[in-house]
Amino acid sequence: MIFIYPAVFRKEGDGRYHAFFPDLECCEASGDTLDDAIDNANDAAKTWIGVELEEDEPILPHVSDPEDIETQDGDIVRNISINIRFYEGWDE
């Protein structure tokens, strides 16, 4: 199953990048470079969604349109694609 959520990447004063998902509460990541931050954001979102799917009644949030996300100058908004594979018996 593929999930796609937008992430906001913001360059910090120390040159590192911080990422957050407006739709996934408290789901954040960072990295020394933008590429590192993207990789770490993908891992963070995969973990967030995986934990939610383990709940008895998972609730996945609505996906925001990237154009509707409030950003600051210099922010980069990218859709992050998360592929989660379900194995036989995952819902038992």
C-alpha cells in the first residue's frame, strides 16, 4: 500500500534541514543535507504510519494539498511516498 504525504523542509541556521509533516502529528526529521532530510523524513513517516496501522481502529489523516500548506520563505514542500507491505496474517 502506498501513502503520499507532503513534508515541509526548512533550512536551519546551522545549515541542516528540518522536516515536518503538517498532516502527521509530531512526525519530524532532520538531516545534514536536503537529501539526508528527505531520507530521514521517509523513515519517520513510514514509522508513523506503521504505528497507526497497528492500532485497533487506525485513523490516517487527510492529505493536505501542498499549495494549501503555510510556508516560510525558503521552505521546500515535497510529497513523500511511503510504501508499506502487508504480510499474510498482519491483521490477526
